[in-house]
Amino acid sequence: MEIRKVTEIKMEETPHKVDVRKLYDKDSAQAMHITLQPGEALKPHLTPVDVFFYVLEGTPEILVGKEKIEVPADCLVESPKDIVHCLYNNSKNIARILVVKAPKPSTQSKLL
């Protein structure tokens, strides 16, 4: 059994310039833990594989396609491949989101 503690995993360098930590990285899937401070957001982008977001903490706004909705903790949001998506934290509290891509992308996401 392998256990990984989020706070002990090194932050990834990404164009989004937010706290992203890779929890799982296999050919079958990739899981990232994202922490957004109040006012932080990702850049809108397209991912070449299906993605889902599971809100762990806070109430981030999640954009999928043309729909942008504030999502509370303990909710899952699906984003099909090649659809614009983004995470925004317009609240006064930290937002933590688990992002899972399946299968692991073989090409980079496309920033818009």
C-alpha cells in the first residue's frame, strides 16, 4: 500500500501559477490536488481527455463549456474531453479540488 499526504507532495510548476500537487500519475489516470486561495483561478483550457472535479473544501465556481456554477463541497462535476473548463475561487475562503483525468493525457492541455 502506498499512502501520499498532500502537504508532503511538491507543488507542480504550471502555467496557472496556483498550488497544484500530483497525487497519482499512471497511464490509466492522473489525479491532481488544487488549492485556490481567495481570488485565485486557473486559466481556461481544453484537456484532451475526460476530467472530473471533486470539491473537497470551499465553494469554487466551475466552468464547463459555457456553464459556470458555484459548486459546494462534496460534489462532483464532469467535463468531457476537448471542452473548455476552468476553476475560480471568488469566495473569501480557500477552495480545494481533486481533479482526475482519465486516461492520463498524452498531450498537454491547451490554454485559451
